[in-house]
Amino acid sequence: MKLLVSGEDPTLQAARLAGRLVAGDPRRTAEVCGGSPEFAKQLGYSWPRRPSP
């Protein structure tokens, strides 16, 4: 999840981030960008398929 940081009050930014974290399942919008297929599976993520050359 990317968090854009602004000049806004840090307390408000933290509250917004917390709201995003608990609003739903992050796996619906997350992308696997490292690790291993085994660990991704343990966390409920699909391992991305690489396009054929």
C-alpha cells in the first residue's frame, strides 16, 4: 500500500492510514513484489505469472 505523505497534520494522516488498513482486505488491491511463492501462498496471495518471452 502506498501512503502519500503531505504537510497535513500527522495525526490526521495516521488516522486516514488506519482507516484504509481496516476498511477491507488488503489482498484485493495489493501486488506481490518480492518474497517467494511459498510465503505468498501462506499469506493468501497468488504468485504473479511472468509473461512468456
